[in-house]
Amino acid sequence: MNEISPEELPDCTRALLDVLDPEEDLRLYAQIEAGIRDTESQRKQEVHEIQSHVKVLSQTLSQLRATSTRDSAGWKSNTEHDDEMEKLQSQNFDLVKRINDQEARLRILEADVAALEKEVASIDEDDVESQEEMDKDAIAVGLFRKMGFVPCYLKADGTEVKDTFQSLMVRSEAKNRSTEFDVDDEKMRTRGITPYILANQLWLASE
């Protein structure tokens, strides 16, 4: 995969915003969440059925063990008793194997359900969907946040500005640190910082 150079970053950002379709993305989010919830419900039903099946098998196994004693079959000859014991032991082995197989499948399904619940929770917590107006800027902000770029909607006096942001916090997982950049247009012009210089600084800070 080719890396994007700092010079290409502004053009790539504009191109990305041009192709984003907020309504389609929101519809896909809803479809994904509905699909996950349906799958989770189905898996939970399967888990319940398997648990019931395991319970029935366990009861059958207990009954076999109770009837597998010499006392319960004392009226039979030794040969008949041995044959009966061998048959019961074979059934016992098959039941134990089936129970083990069902319990193994149950553990897999429970792990799948846990993963699906975690994915549903992740979708529910997605702050992009919580925006009052789903537009290209909201989608882009959500994407850039996942890349480590977090906008700060506060002025120097601490008041919040919802329409625009004055600075950008850049996180670097590799360096385990965050760097704040002043991206106010007027201040950038005053300091002689061009979009190219800013893009280069942001890119280096995120590495």
C-alpha cells in the first residue's frame, strides 16, 4: 500500500469528502446493526437449545448409570449381565461424547454472542451517528478521529464553538503522545503557516 505524502494530503482529504455519501453511510450503519442484532438473537436461541439438549443428555446419562449396577440386573445370568453392561457402557461413552461435543459448540456460540454484543455496543457508541445533522463533515470528522485527529471546539477563554474548531489534537500511538496544533485560519496567515506546512506537521505528529 502506497503511503500518502504530506503534499498529497489536502487533495486526498478533499477527494474523500467528495465521495462520502452520508445518507448511504447511515443506512449501511443501520443495516449492519440490525444484522448484528438478528444474528445475536439467533445465536442466543441456539445457545438455549443446546443447553436444553445438554440437560436432557445429562439426565439420560444419569439414568444409565443408575441402571448399570449389578443389583438392578441381578436376575440376569452373568453372560447376559456382561452383555448388558457392555451395551450400557457403549451408550454411556456415546452420550459422554455427545455431551462434550455439545458443550464445545456451546462455548463457541457463547464466544460469538459475546463478540456480537461487543460489536453492537461499539456501533451504539459511535459518535458519528449521534450528530444532529448527518453531513459529509460529520462523516469526515468521525473518520479522522479514528485516524488520531481530534478537533477541539474551544476558544482560548474556554467557551465552546460548535460550528468550527480552533485547534486540532493529533494522537500518535507509536510515540504514545498527543500534540495540539492551532489551525485557526487567521492565526496561520499571521504566522506564515501554509496549508502544506500544516499538513506536513500533522502528518509527522501522527506517525
